[in-house]
Amino acid sequence: MIYTALSARRMFRVICSRRTASNLGVLLPLMFGLVAGAQTTNEIVAGPLFSKFNLTLEPGQRTEAAGPLYYNERQEEIHTWGIPPLMAFSERPAIQAKELEFIYPVLTYNRYGGQYRFQFCQLFSFAGGETMQEKQRGRFTIFPIYFQQRTSNPKDNYTAFVPFYGHLRHRLFHDDIRFVMFPAYSKSLKGGVVTWTYLYPFFHIRRGNGVRGWQVFPFINHETKRVTTTTNLFHEVETVGGSRKLVLMWPFFFNQHTGLGTTNQAWQQAFIPAYSLMRSPEEDSTTVLWPFFSHINNKQKGYHEWDAPWPLVEFARGPGKHTSRVWPFYSHAYNTNLEDDFYLWPVWKYNRVHADPLDRRRKRILFFLYSDTTEKNTHTGKFNERIDMWPLFSHYRDFNGNTRLQILAPLDPLFPGQPKIQREYAPAWSIWRSEHNAQTGASSQSLLWNLYRRDVRPHSSRLSFLFGLFQLRRDAHGRQLRLFYFPLTIRRVDARRRGDLTLKRGRD
């Protein structure tokens, strides 16, 4: 298994190398036999076969070949190339970061500085590299059967072969786990509390950090915790409340006291489905015939709430919360920072979050069929907006006023802002792309992977159609027309010298 992991690492080093991207950029144009040798500029547009052009929204250049099947994009800080929809690779040399996706999310490889991670279907993975605490750390996992870690600190080494025998550290949301013939026996550590479990989840004993408890599931669970103290990030000593808990015939009856030794001691008791109670200085709640009829008096936030049952029917009134909901017909809920509305859920849905300087609003129709999300900086007045109509288009406007429109978009509305989707899959189905740079005034449009392409700059423009058979360029010297790759130059001459237009045929 270790040999397989090392072989995979060597393979991905080759794929992620700059030489691989450069070779593809040279070989693909040759494979398609392009005839574009008469160009004097570093921009070539020969339709879906091969196109090389400057970016619109940021400094850089992009090369595309074989329609949507290959691209190579270089910006000031990032280099990206891909073979959609198979794979994509992105590199940021300044911060030593690399990302590779192969049929994402089936296989991914990420590297940041000396740290790396490779995974296949989240079942097979290896990760490692130098950390702030260790010179070297390496992990190898075949989930959920085999776990291995080797570090420069021997006490952090572990090996686990489920279900026979194993030891894990800082995995599966625990600080330490040891087991033999799981679920027959296991011992775990979390937050200073040690739990011995026999025939998981039926029998366990807990000790540590003020906790003492035991369980015979589902018949009885008894646990107590004494009042303890802890030091926060500001080196201040804080009191951690104690608790007492008793559960009988789970989930039918429980009785517990929490927050003991603090100003917010709470008592909860439930005999399901007859009733459920909670009493504390901050909130009181009563439920009869759980979960059908409930009343909540939130004294801290200042509101009363009635549920029958929650979350289907809910009414709340008070400064801290105002809600009127009868699901799925309508809902109107808001407080000082949040708003949540719907009509005939999920036909129409509206959410708002307001916390200066952020004001975020989102409108949706039928989940992702239509979505309009706006984020505004209330201090500067600037905003960005994303509009998606699944699977037809995605339109995005950033805080600087730059815009981008993409048609089609079958996955983009489902994973908005996900760069891996944009790198690997979006080029395969983007039959129309339109971009506009609000700062420079530049814009571009592309149809069917540059079968038609138009680029506009403040003092020039360029149009190409049908693999470059028709090209029209305009700049400060005039206009130039190319038909079937033969140049026809149209120049405007000083009217005092010649009061007409001359048509001149020649070379660039």
C-alpha cells in the first residue's frame, strides 16, 4: 500500500509540473495543423481549433484548443491549465500552492508549501509535510479500514486496522482512540474526558475533567460533572458549569441540570411524547404531546413563541424575534439582523443577513432554478451580485463593477463560487461567454468556444468568425479586414490629401 502511494505521488508530480503544461500548449496547436503564421501579434484566434488572447477581467493571457478540451491560462499570480471535463491544474508559485482535480471530486491533489494531500473518493488518501510543530508528518488512510501516521515525534505515530486493533490520535473528532476487536472494546479521549466502551454503543464508563458517568444503552444513562475552570485565549480564568443527567429508556425519559455554579442554571425534563420542560433564567419552554404544542418564553432576547408543531406552524412575537409560519404555504420571520421568508415553499424563498458593513440578500425560485444573491458593503456602497438560472446561465458582478455571463451552467448554480467547478467543468459547456472590465473598459464575447469571438479595448477592437476565415481589426491606424486569411487593409486618410477611402491589399 505504501509503494502504491509513493507511485501515485510520483505520477502527480509529473502531471503538476510546468513542463507538462508547456508541452501540451505546444503540441495541441501542431496536432490540429493551424494556419496562422501571418500574425504579427501575440493574439491568434482561429476558432475552436486554436485561440490565444488576452484576458479581459485581469492581466494575463489564455490559450484554448480543440474546442472546450484544452486551455492554458496565465495571470500575474496564478497559472491554470485543464482538459475539461477530465482534469484541471492550478499553481500559485508565490505561495508554493498547487491544486489538481481529476473528475472532481473523485480525485484531488493539493499542495501548500511543504504540505500535501491526495485523496480518491475520500476513501483512499495520503497527506503529509512539515508543520509548525513537526519537521515531518505523513498520513495514509483507506477509509474506514486502515489508518496510519508517521511523524518526527514518535508519540504521535499510530496505526489502526479496523476492526481488529488500532490507535488513532486527533482523528474522528477525538484526541485519542484505542480499540481491540471493535465494537467489543474501545477507549477514547476527548476534551479531557476518557470513555471506556464495551460492545459499542451499549456499555460505557466515563471519567475525567470533573465528569463521572456510566451507561447501559438504551435502559439507563447517568452522568455528573462538577464545576471546573478554564483559561481562555485572553488568559482569563472562566467558570465551566457543572451538570447532572439521567436518561431512562432512551429517548422516552430524561432529566438533567446544566450550568450548575453559573448564573444560567437550567433544568430540563421530558417524558416523550407526553411533555417536555425547560426552565432557566434566560428561557422557559413547555411542550405538550411532543412535538405538537409548544410555548417558549425567551427572556434574554425578549420574545414569546408558539409552535404547533415546530417547524411546520410557528408564531413568535417580541423585539428579539417576529415569525409567522404555516409550512409550506407561507413564512415571514425577522429580527434585527436576519430575515427569512417563503411562499408555497420551495416556490419562492428570500433570505437576508444584515450586520454592518455586510448586507446580504438572496432570492430563490424552486431551490436553484432561479437564484439572485447580492452582497453590499453598507460603508462604501459597493456591491456584488450573482444571478443563476439553472441550467441556462450564470451572471456575476464583482465589487469593482466587472461582469461575466456564462451560458450554459448545469453545475455552477448548484456550487456557486466553487473554483474547482470553474476550472474543470465550466469550460466544457460554456457555449457563450461575455465579460466586461469596468475599470479598463475592455470587453469580450465568445460563442461556441471562439467560433465567433470579439474583443474590445479602449482604442482597439478585434472580431473573428468561422475559424478566423473572417477577421476584422480596428485600431488607431484604421481598420484591417482578413478574408480566408488574406489581408485587406482599410485605412482612413487625411481628407485634405485625399477625400476618399483607399483599399489596399498587402501584408501585415
